[in-house]
Amino acid sequence: MSRPPILHVPESARAYRLPTVRGEFAVLDAGEARRGTALLVPGFTGSKEDFVALLDPLARAGWRVVAVDGRGQFESGGPREESAYAREELVADLLAQAAALDAGPVHLLGHSFGGLVARGAVLADAGAWASLTLMSSGPAAIEEEQRRRTGMLLQALATMDMETVWRAMRAMDAEDPTAAAGGAQPDGMPEGLDAFLHRRWVANVPEQLIATGRQLVAEPDRVTELAGVALPKLVVSGAVDYAWPVPWLDAMAERLGARREVIEGAEHSPNAERPEATAAVLDAFWGDVAG
């Protein structure tokens, strides 16, 4: 579970609900599109707040950056049926969000599970996008130990309410501090973080978590298909990753013909763990794409 390094929305950003032909989505929208617009898609159990520390530096660099809660995530809400969260439904949401931004081709970034949805959106309609960034998101299903852990979570979600699952996860974290950390942490933790993580967790639609968790453990390899799309691509990660090991990401970048960047001192969430370095990598990549 990612942990945002800050919780307040910076002055450069505004929070609102983005209306689209697929419904409304909660977003954080920062900056002006002097150099272009980017759509940031969070991962499994995440939310738009996972990108909050990227908003200011990217806005200052001249980008409009829009971080979104997908359907069934945190403040967006969604139906109480698993079929609403099939891959094609989530892909259609991203295309609708890009159209609603009315900015022409948009730089698309997907973190973790969000990267699997983002690549699906590129495969569905490459013309909607200026570039694709896969952040800590791999070629196929997550690695074996993470599949096992996710399977345990799916079993719990099928039989318990969200509050009970939350308490069980916290009890497991107390027994295993490395699991509680969830990766490298930024310097200091914001006041109120535990309350925010709890509020975010119980706001998620459980059917969304079940449907997307099942996709994480069974995702096919679509790298060859994606490599055939003539779109600038970036694969960025921390120096360590527990969901998709770094050598997997290195090999995927080579197969894609993508730029490859590693954020030192970060693990699965460089956007939250080392936001300034991550923003610099994104600024350089998008700038090269824009010319």
C-alpha cells in the first residue's frame, strides 16, 4: 500500500470531479499546459494522492498534470459488481478521461496496476496519447510471492467487510514491520497518514479490489503487442521492486525499445518515495517527446 509523503493539496492544484461520458471521476489537477498535459493513473489499493508530491514540481516545469481516482477507487465510487471493473471497462474510462481533458494527445502514466490499464488504453487507441510511462509496472502477472499475498487478500475481501479486512492487515503489519513499510519511505511521514490510509481503504469498492486483484495475478504478457505501437515509451522504477523485480523491468524496456530510468533510493512507489527525482525524469522524458 503506497504512502503519500504529503497529504495537503498544493496551491498549484485543485480537487474536483471531472465529468466524462463514462461518469465523474475525482481528480487533482495542477498547472497549466504550457508544454503539455499528463494523466496519472494510480495502482491497486492506491489513489490520486499517491502523485500529490509530483504535482508542484511538474506544474512549475510547465506541465498540466491530472491525477485521477479510477472507478471504485477512493473518492470516485463505482458499482457493486465485479463486471464493472473488467479491463475493457477501465480502459474505456481512461479514454473518456483523456477526451474530457480536451488537451489533444495526453502523456499517460500508469503506476503498478495502473500501468497495466494504461497499456491497454494505448493498445485500444494510440492516437489519444502523446507518450506512455510505465512506472513500477511489469510485463505480465506480479511475481509469485506477491501473487500469494494478493490471493490471501482476495479471499479476505470475499468473506469480510472492508473494516474487518483493514484490521486484519494492520495486525499482520504489526507482526511483520517489513510488510508494513511497503517499500522505501520518504523522509518523515505526514501527520494524519494512518487516518488517511484507513479512510481511503474503506472508501474503496470491494468488488473493484477483487476484480483488479484477480487481474494482477493473471495478467498475460502483452509486451510484444505494445512494442508494435509507435509511441514514445518510458519504463521507470525504483532500484528495488517487490511486485515486478527490476530485472523483469529491464528486460521489458528492452523488448519495448523504451527509455529506462531507475530512481535510486526508491522501491515500488518512486512517485511517493523520491518525488523530486521522479518528477525530473518525467519532465525530461516528456520534454524530449514534445521537442
